[in-house]
Amino acid sequence: MKRLGRWVVTPLSVLALLAASVACGGEPAPTTTSSSSDGILRWGSSSQPTSLDPRKSATFDPLFLLPVYDPLIRRDAKGNLVPALATEWKLSPDALTLELTLREGVTFHDGAAFDAEAVKANIDTGRQPGNNLTSALSVVDSVEVVDPTHVVLHLKTPSSHILNVLAGEAGMMISPNALNNEDLGTNPVGAGPFKVVTYNQSSLIYERWDDYWDRDSIKLKRIEMTFLLDEEARLRALINGQVDAAPIRSNQKEQALAAGLELTTGEAAFLYGLMLNTSRSQLGNPLVRKALIHAIDREAINQAFFDGDCKPVVQPFPPSHWAHVPGLEDSPDGRYDPERARELLAQAGLPNGFDLEMYMGTAPTFQATAQAIQAQLAEVGIRVNLTAMENTALATARRNGEFESSFASIQSGRPDPSQFVVDFYTPNGLFNPGKTTIDGVEPLLQQMRATDDPQARAEAMHEIVTTALKAGPPMTPVCSALVVWAHTDKVKGLEIAVNYDYEFRSVYIADN
Amino acid sequence: MSTTVIVRRLGGGVLVLWMVSVITFALIQLLPGDAAEAIAGDYATPEDVERIRREMGFDRPVVEQYVRWLLQVLSGDLGNSLYSGRPVTDLIFEVAPATISLTCVAIVIAVVLGVTFGIIAAIRQGSWVDRAVTSLATFGIAMPNFWLLMLLLLPFTVMNNWLPATGYAPMSRGFGTWLSHIILPATALGLASAAELARHARGSAADVLARPYIRTARARGATGSWLISRHVLRNAAIPVVTVLGLHVGRLLGGSIVIESVAGIAGLGTLAINALLQRDYVTVQGFVLFSAVVVVVVNLIVDLLYGWLNPKVRA
């Protein structure tokens, strides 16, 4: 080294210096030990919010919205309605007017008062064209302020599903002073338990708002979300202790358990299935659609591609959802039975099967699963020609009905299960390009939308699901994927909400 | 370097940027369907798509759209993200520090390791050191950087809790914290460049060491660091600087994969997310921004030639 002299030694010592400063400058040890009423939850998020403005947000955004915005009505983890900013609601017997009684003494983060005028202002801006709530709120004819704590929604048609709509993004109350803020998407102003203190492309940090009306129920002082979209990076951050909890993939469970992490799993109103265009190929024939139901070995797909975490379903809703009909999967109309599928095809005049075009997205899980379905359908004589398509092209094809069938992931529970019925099972539905009518579904839909009695709604929904299955549904369900969260043993009270209404209301950090 | 040379280089840079602007604009035009379909998303009706098409001016002649877009870009407005609606320039400047840090540390690692070992190998030509450096360099060039990063992450973050497993910390949180987050990704990113630089540095230093003036200098008593720093380094630097200039573009590209493995929110992550979210306006902004960086760096490299070697100044 001596001969090489100063110049060569200097750069090496630069590196040594860099290494030294890393060694002594590492992160301070995380302080997760804290009393149970002011813990910090560090969450590794698998997605980034589209917008923190509920009028512009997307399907998986409630996780980011609910800490900031309290909804008029809350939905618990099972999907049941509970009072929030509205303490009571009353739907008229004809289901044409909804009267809400509002909580008193609530203010927004910016000090504005929460009252009937604020509710009217929110719903009126949500109804304006060009935002994501327009269609959900299209049943609202007008909003009438009765007095500061009472507001009445006049509806165009009997619409009990408005309650679930108001439990979603449309009911998340924005401060009336912030409704026109250009930066609401990054700087949200609601009446929820937390305020956003930092939001950039790597993290979203919330701090508890001490003037929250239900302050005592909130046991976290801070929620620090880090966006870790890569699954491996997320698991590494969990093992390394950089985050306390995060969603993981089913086949990462073993690794997480080996690292001493705990798991919380739950169902979601989300399913994989085949979207069918009933005006193409042989799909207009109900017998063919029934054959598709019997031809798919859902359990094999579940085991092979989802490690047992994709519940086989022949209906749009997972087992724990109130709209789910128990036992349908094993019924004569729903069970895996390739022999029956061949019989049905023969009855349809297709003893030699038929050709079917199928589009799929480019994600590896999609491709593998779609290929398995292709092989299973070949067993009964349906010759599937699979085409992988770029997402925009796929969405365009679906929108314009320019496809025969498509393997897709579909969320079925938001804002209300009846929306799925409208979109897929009614002739003018967004995803029913063949305009198929299923006898009996529309009267049942009206019946369901005419009552807010949970029991009556569930019964009507069950009958719709059963009727559609018997008639050969224009969408073939395959399985409903479970949500898996891994977390340290200090994180308690995590609940996976079936409708994606993820809240951290029940979460606390244990002392030990 | 004379003014005409600088002007000519600048002109070339502007021409390249203009071509990039045409290509990135075409990116949006070549979308399956069109951008209105992408903006509308999965749940929109055909009427919604038509409304967006009109609102965004996609129904106008292509040339008109291009001129309007170019004027907008020249005024510093890269448009708004289709996904979040935020200005693309804000998105880029928010995450650029992470990528710039990553790339700069990678360059430091590449230069320090590459030049040091290259020159050691040149001085000890034919020795075991030389052979070791040459074979290690081949290995370094052949190794995919993301795989290297995974290998590095395992002992430092998963098996032991020595370094943070993911993410980026700005320098404002302390130099050590900043470095502890990027040292592994930067090493993984920089090693391939270090390997290539080592080979170039070895070649050009060996070349210079064989020159008569070195023999003369040695005869005058110049040895060790004096000889290397006075007579060898500057003369051997030109091929090294050229390679380094080319590598800046490659390092920026490499950061796309490295950032996503390391969970760093930088330009690479922005670009990948934008692609996955079909946010073509952001992709367009990213491509344009990267092109500007590469063109500017190459301009600097050109100017450095003049400083390093007076013969180029003519």
C-alpha cells in the first residue's frame, strides 16, 4: 500500500468513513413499548391512496380515508350498520325518504360545526357529475334540512341500499369549508379521530385529534403508514421491525410465523371469476353457463395457487358475508361435477363442446389461474383460447362488450351488495354486455331495496343469489381470496372488515 | 474548450431532447384505445369516456395536441397524474432526492472501488492481484444487481438487525441515518459499474504506464503516489470518465429495479407504480426528466474532457 501512496489510500478511507458512519448512525431502536392508550401503529401498506378526497378515491382507499373522515353510518367488520355521525336513521315504509338524526356537538378538524347544512353540502357536491360518488348517489332526488340535527333525503326510487352508500365514501363527511379545496386529495379535512400530519410518496402519517367526539375509544396516538408495494420488501420490513403490521401473501405465512410474527386472516367481498358476454359464442344459452359452474374444480385452484386461502364460491359473496347463502357450493346446482357439465352441454346441443375466447390480465397469478381453468374446461369439451391483455385494453374491451369471456377479480360488496346484482344480473348493468335477464331477479331486487330490515334484505339477497345460480349466472364465480395480515405480538385488536372498511379503532399496542 | 464546441454540444443536447419529447408524446398516442380509456378506469360507461375525451382535448388533431403539450412542458408543467391528480413535477421533485442519493453513492462506490482496484491491477500487472481483480470484475459485471441486493439484504437486515430493511431517510434525519438506508442498495447498484470501471481503469492505466514519459518520470525519481497522481491518473481518466458518463443513465435505469426491491420511494418506484396504475402522464414526465438528466450529464462529461486533456479543447 505504501507504494501506491496518498491518492489511492484516500478513496479507500472515504469508504471506511462511510462504513463507520453507518455503523454508529443507525436508526434509534423503535420505541414500541408504550402504554395502551397512546401506542404507535407502524403499518406497511400494500397500496397507495388514489386520493384522500372520498369523492375521488378508489376501491381500496377506505383504509386511508376512515382515520380522517367519520361516516354518517359506520359498518362493523362483518358489514353490519352502526351509528356514527348519524345517531339514528329512519327509512319511510315506501323506502322513498330517509330521515337522519345527527350527533350533536361534533366539529370538523378545522373547527367547522357538523350539522344538517354540512350533510346537505356534502351530499350535494357528491351528486354533481364527474366524481366517483355520482352514480351511487344518483337515487337521491333532494336533500332537505329540517333543523340543525335532522336531515331528510328524498329518493327517486325505493332505495334502502342508500344506508350502505352512506356507510361508504358518500357518507364520509368533509368539512363544508374544505369541500372546494384544491388540495383536499392530499390535505384532508374531516371529523374523524385522526389528522394527517405527513403525506408523501413514501409514507402517510396520522396523529390522533384530541377533540374527536369519541376520543376515549381511540387507543392509538399515531398511525405511521409506509408504502411498501413489493411483497418481499413488506415482509422484510416486518421481520426487521421497521413496521408492526402489514398485509402479506398467503405463501409468505410460513416465513412470517418462523420469524415470530402473528397472523390475522379474514374474508373480503372480493372474488375471482369469469365475466361472460352472453351475446357471444354459446354463452347466451343458460345450460352452457350452468355447465361452466360445474366444470371448474375450485378447491384444486384454491390449493394450487392460493395455499388454501381462496374460498371456493359459486356466488359473489364470501362465507362470512350476510349476503352469502350457506351450502350453495355443495348443492346440486353448485358443486364440481364435470359429468353433469358434459350432460348440460349435450342438452344444449353441444355434445362436442365449443370454442371460447378468454381474456386475462398480465399478472402472474391471473395467468396461472386462468390456465388451470382452461385445462379444467377442456375436460368437459370447452376449448378455451387464452389471450393476455394489457390492462387498459382489457378494461376497454370489457366496457364495450368486445369480449367473449374474461378472467377477472371483482369486488362485490361496495357500496352495497345490491350494486353487484345491478351491474351483473340486470339487463342494463355495466358488466352485462349481453343484456341477459334472469327471471325473478328484478322483483327481488326491488323487494330488497324497499326495506331496510337486515333480515328481509338478507333473505331477498339469498333468493337472488340462488335464483341466479339456478338460471346459469352471467358471471362464473371461482373463489374468494382471504386477506392475511402479519403483525408483531404487541399489536392487538386488528380486525379485517369484509367490506374493506378497515379502521384502526379497535387497535392498541400492548405494554409488554 | 472553445465556445463553438460548447454551442455545438448544447445544440445536440437540445435536438436529442426534442426527439425524446416526440417519442414520449407518441407514447400516449400509441396507447391501446386511447388515454381517455385509461383515465376513465374500469367502472366508467362509454359516455364517461367520451366526456373525458372531449374535456382533455383528445378529439383534436394530433399536431395541435403535441404543440399544446410541448408549450405546457416548456413552461415547466408536466401535467397532472392520472391516478392522484397531483402535478407530475411535484411527484418527481418529491422523490428525486432518494434516487439522486442512491445514484450518487453508487457512483462514489463505483469510482472509488473501480479506479482503486483498476490502478492496483495495472501497477501489478500479471500478479495474482491483477488476476483476482480481473476475474472479480467479470463476476461483478455478470451479476444482476437486484440479486446482489437480495444477497446483501439477507445478512444485514433479515438475519441480523444491523441496517434498516427498507425505505429511505432524507439527509435531514442525520448523515448516518441517511447512509444506513441507502448503503446496501447503492452498493448493489454500483458494483457492476465498479467492475466495469476497474477494467477500463486497468487498461488505460496500463497503457499510460507503458509510455516513455513515465519511464522518464521514473528516471527523474518519481515514485508511488506522486507518479500516479501527477502522471498517470489524469491521462488515464478519459476512458474512465466516458464510461462513467454512460453509466449514469444505466444507474438511473437500474435504480428502477433496485428501489422496488429495497422499498425506496424514488423515481424508479414512481415510474413502476405509474406503469402499474396506467398513469401514462407520470410515465411521460419520468421519461422526459430522465432524458434531461442523461443529456446534461453527458454534456458535463464532454466538458470534462477539455479539462482533463487540453488536446480536446481545440
